[in-house]
Amino acid sequence: MKKDKKLAGCYSFISNDETLLATFSRNTVYIHSLETKKRILKFKSLSNIDYVAISTNQQKIAVKNTSGIIQAYNIDESKLIPEFFNNGKEY
């Protein structure tokens, strides 16, 4: 089977409505439109990313690393959400 080289990253998560695909490598997250296969967003995040999840309204993405640290990003603004809390600690 031929690999589609337009989609970067190793691991993936599909949004609930199946329109967005989030893939990630060691410290980078890529968000793609499944309709066009075009990259919508690419950003550096935590090291050793373990899991990503896209909100149901597709405006935010949460990224967790192997140490359990979670960061949230606003997809539309391509920015880290600084008010996000993880286990009672602000990051």
C-alpha cells in the first residue's frame, strides 16, 4: 500500500465529525483537513507527545505528553491557551 506523504506525523486522532485529522511526532502537532488533505496548522508543543484530542466544536486541541503534562491550543488563533490548568497547576 502506498503511503500518502501529504499527511505528516506518526500517530493520529480524528475529530468527532471526521473532518479534521491531528497527527503528531515527538514534539510537533499537525492538523489536516480530511476533505482536502491540506495542512491547516503545524505547531511545536510538549516534548514526547503521547496523546492529542480535538474538541467537539473543533476550536481547541489538547496535547498530553508521557509525563502527564497537558497543554491546550486554540486552533483558530494558532495559540497556546495560557489559562489552562493541569492537576491544579497553571502552565
